[in-house]
Amino acid sequence: MQPEGTLRADGVHVGGDARQRFYDSRGYGRPLEGNEIVLTHLEAAHLLFRGDLSAVSVDGDALGFEPFFVHAAAAVDRFAVRFLVYTDLRDRGFYLSPTREGWPGDRRLDGDGEDVDFVVYERGASPPDGALEHRIRVVGERESIPVEGLSGTTLAVVDEESDLTYFEAVAIDPDGDTRYDPPDDLAGVLLEDRVLAWDVPGDLYERGFYGRPLSGRASTLEGAIQLSLLEAAFLAERGSLRLDRALPLDAASSDARTDDDGSVLAPVDAAEAIRERGRAVEGDRFDRRLRVYTDLRDRSIVPKTGFKFGADFRTYLEVETVTDLPHSEHLVRVLEPDHVFVPRELSLDVRLAGGVRKRMVFAPTGSSSIDYLSVARLTP
Amino acid sequence: MQPEGTLRADGVHVGGDARQRFYDSRGYGRPLEGNEIVLTHLEAAHLLFRGDLSAVSVDGDALGFEPFFVHAAAAVDRFAVRFLVYTDLRDRGFYLSPTREGWPGDRRLDGDGEDVDFVVYERGASPPDGALEHRIRVVGERESIPVEGLSGTTLAVVDEESDLTYFEAVAIDPDGDTRYDPPDDLAGVLLEDRVLAWDVPGDLYERGFYGRPLSGRASTLEGAIQLSLLEAAFLAERGSLRLDRALPLDAASSDARTDDDGSVLAPVDAAEAIRERGRAVEGDRFDRRLRVYTDLRDRSIVPKTGFKFGADFRTYLEVETVTDLPHSEHLVRVLEPDHVFVPRELSLDVRLAGGVRKRMVFAPTGSSSIDYLSVARLTP
């Protein structure tokens, strides 16, 4: 016969040999005096579910799993979704502790991790002092998740059909090894939302991986490349690119045509003209993306567009030549620093990156330094 | 020596043997009197680029490719991006005609396709009467694309680095072959944003693929499943599911606890209670998604959550048993009927679907019937 618990104000109390049976050997609850322990609703429901408790007495009624579950769902916030995650992790053989005040998980977080629901111990480790493997945040797919504070946690997302997906968020500090200095005498024309440059040295593309040659199979033209506004702004900012002409954005409308006075813009003015164009077509997002582009180039990493993957950039850590390009390792999405994820968006980005053997990296970009956050799917 | 063209009000005129050389044998421009033809700026720039025209005379100046390109970019809307697509398709061996008024492409569209930039003829076919392969819409990655009017066109998206991605949009009418009728006596409890049902027959999940069993590896519990709000609303609407209890959304806050009067809701009232809960957690989106869920079930298709793929649903055309589940063929995203795509969003969805060997299907859902739109990447 399995023991019975009793619901009191601070949780479900179990006596008899509960301390040895549940706490010492399997990491449930927290010990009280003697052999008594107290369990959270969640722990008690799980033990009922497994058949390890026979019933929990609530106001004199001995409840089995189903009525206790409904009772707990009415009394405890987000009970159903947290139960799913707790059960899944227990099924996978982990010991875990809730972070409710007074429980071992709370002590382990030391006040840091207010959104964390459980701490998960390494396999074979147990509360209260075992090494930690994950700090789990349980999130329903309809909740939202601020990017701030994500680092160091593992999200357990419960979707509408109660399936679970785990995402691990880790701060990273990427570093590349691409050596190439662009020349200082590039000249281009600003056309709508790109820059055309003629007569550029072949290395600009082939070794620096700037731009894209404007060449069809049948063309005899050499040395013409198109630069993105980001590439052009970066090259102008570092003094490499001047503009011979800047056609206005709506070139075809005659009103706008007067903006183009045909004057040559030195790099410093070219940079400003390109940034202005960037803001005109993308808004503030352009400045954020330029900050990340510049930061990555400063880290000797080559960022190229991630458009085909729905990201801002794909990155190459070490480019020797474009002809012999390495696999691109990261997909980078630039975010506002106060960005709030919808779990579905996270699922889409991370799934895609995994499918093309890349790591999904988010770059929340405000006025301070950029904290790159890698998010990957995880099977605990 | 290659011929020279002259820019006039209606385009670039070329005389000599231009009709045979450019129109008859390669599908450029449109014929005038005798052997003269007229080219759009785009066609003329392409012929300059290939070296097939030696120059174009503009106000008495003989311009080569570069100055003519800049001149055209200042005179013609979206010239640079359209040039890239035109050149790419020509490089791939296609004949294509602009849809400018009077040009062969315009006549072929017959007024239907105002956003189409070029018509592309089947390989080996030519203007004006050859069979059409694509109606191309050129879109910069920063432009937006309404879902309305997409069907039947091929998008050529030019990203910020001037790379091209083609997406073909086709209307589809999906049809499944899943045969299963749920029983009429299911009972559940509405908990936050899901429904728990006890004692359900195994076939509900195993053959109908409704819900997800609430069972861990170690559990002895049988017949308990969790239904999504969509599944529960659908089952209640068809008279299969009643609610024994409906716990309020914020069950843990004592204010809300009074909503639960413990009364049993018959299917018709249960359906309304579940829809209300759906709207409370998702807004209008819930009703749109329920319409698509219901429409797919009515087509004998099984929709399950597409969360892991960032979509609303993945679908199974024919489920015999869940144990022997076929490959899911579509990812479905539900949209408002006036949805406007950002190209990056389209790129992400379609890329992911391709990576998991599924077709991406958009379901714009308003008050009229649902027109499913399949969008796939294409290499012309």
C-alpha cells in the first residue's frame, strides 16, 4: 500500500518513511522534522500519476490523480503546462526541484532567475547540492518571452497540443579569422537601395566577400559589382568608398530627380548619404543592422545576407577566397534590445537553422555592446 | 560592328536588320515598320551588357552600358532590380517580354496581371504567341506583397545583396482520405488553454488523431488525453464533447475562481465556452484558425499543430492509425485575407517547409471560402 499525503497551507505533507522514500532516494519535496516531507502540488500530482502516492487528502476528501489534478489546476497558476514539463523531465530520468520559496531549487538560484520554474540536476546528481544541468522556464506557446534575461536558461515550450520543445539559450562571443583590407579608392553610384561600383579590384569580392559581381553568363563586363547598402555604408565609413553620383530614391518620378546634383561625395559624406538612404528604406532597423554588420566585420567575421534563410545575416568565420568558401556557421537575427519573442517565431528560426546545420544567433542591439545569444533546440 | 540604338519617347529604336537579329530570332522588343524595332530601356541595357548593341544614342551622346544603365535607373522605376531578374532569366535561356503597354507581354496578359513585370515563354517558345511558363513579378526584399493576387504568379525577389530567389504561387484544393467518426459521449474539463478528457476510447487518438495522451513512461493511467482548444471546439461543435467543468482562465487568482459554478455544459454550450476561451487567449486569430481546422477536417484531412515548424498546422491526408502515420505533406499558415507578406517572412516559411519535405500552404481566411495557396521555391 502506497502512502497518502495531506494538503496543508504550505503543500502536501507526507509522513512515514517519506524522507527516505521520496526525498533522499528520488529528490522529491523538502524535508521537515523527522521523516516527514512536504511536496508542491506538482510533485504530489506527479507521485499520484505514477501511483507512488495512493491519494491526497483535501479538506477531508481522499483525492486520486484526476480530482487532485483538477483541484490543483484551480489553485496553482499554470499548473497544467508545468505538470507536463515536470513529468517529461522526470520520465527522462532527471531529478528536479521546483523554485518555490523554501524548496531546494529556490536556494540554488540564489535570487537570480525569477522566471525559472525548475532547476534540473545533472544525471545522477540530486538536491539540494548536486550540480545543475538546466534552469527550466516553462512557457505556453501563447505566452511571450522577452529576449532580456533569456541567457543561461532553458525554455520548455508547451504547444497547444501539449507537445514539448526545449530551447537552450547561451551567450556567445563569436570570433573570426578573415584577413582582408579593402582598398581606399573605390567609387560607386547610389541607385535606389544598392550601390553599383565599376572597375573594382577582383579581391574585393574574391577575398573580402564584399558585394556581388554584376555579371551574367554572357557578359563581357568585368570589375562591376553591386554592394548592399550595409556593405557600402561600412566601406564608406572606413574611408574606402566615395560616391560619384547618388540618384534619388524615386528616380523615375521627375519631382525627385532634382536631388541629384551630380556632385561627387567623398567617403565621409558618402557614408552619411548611404545611411540616410538606409533609413529611408528600412527605418531604424538599418542603423541596428549596420551596428551588427560593423561589429561582425570588426571581429574578423564576414556577414552576408541571410535572406534565403529568413535571417539578417549568415556569417563566415574565415574566408580565404570566395571560390573556396567554408560552410557558414551562424544565422544572425538583429533585434531591438526590448524584443519580445512569440514562441512560434523562435521555433521557426531555430528549426530552420538546425535544418541547414547552422546555429541561430540573436543580436539584441541597442546603445550598449551587442550580447550575442545562441538558441538551439535541445533534447534533455 | 554591332548596331547602335537611339532613345526616343517610346523606347530605344534600332534599324538595319534589327527585326531578324533581335526580334525574330531572340524575342527582344517589338517590331515597327520594315525591319525597325523598338526596345524598352531594360532590353536595350541587356543588349548593351551582352555587347550586342554597341551604344545607345541619348540626346546626341553615344552611351555605353555603364552610363546608359545610370541614365535608365534615373528614368525608369525599379530599373536596377528588374535588370537583375531580366538578365538572370535571359542567362537561363528563356525568351521574355516586358509587360509595358504595346509590348508582347502586355497583350498576353489581356489586362489580367497589373503587377506582372515580364511574361516568360516556355523553353523554345517565343513572342508574341508562344506558350507561357511564368508571369514574373519582380520584388525588392524591402517591398511588401499582398497575399491577394499572388496566385498564378512567380515572384522574383531581389535581396539586398542582389541575389535572386523565385517563388511560385499556385492555388490548390487539398483533399484527404481519413475515415473516422468520433463518438458522441466524450467529456472533458476546460483547463486554461486546453481540455483534459478522461476515459476516452483509444481510437479517438489512435485512428482520429485527436489530442495527445496524458501518459508518461511510468504512468499507469489510461484513456486520459489532452485536447487543444481547436480540437475541443471542433468536437463540441459536432456534438461529440461536453464539458464537466470549465475552470476560469486565471484559476489561481481567487477573483476568477467564482466563474466556475461546477455545472456540466452540453456540447452546444461547451462549444461556445471553448470558443470564448480561444478568443480570450488568441483573439480573432482563434476563429480564423478554427475555420481552417474545420475546413480541413471536412476535407477528410487531419490537421495537427505545426508549432515545431513555426506554422499553424501540419496536415496528414490519410491517417489509418497513428502508430503507422504517413509523412505529413503540408504546412499550413492561416492568414487574414488582407495579409501583406514581407519577402523575408515568405523566404523563412518556404525554406523551412522545403527542408522538411513539405509544401508550404497559406490559408487567407475571411468570411468567404478559403483559397489555399501553395508557395514553393523554384529554379527557373
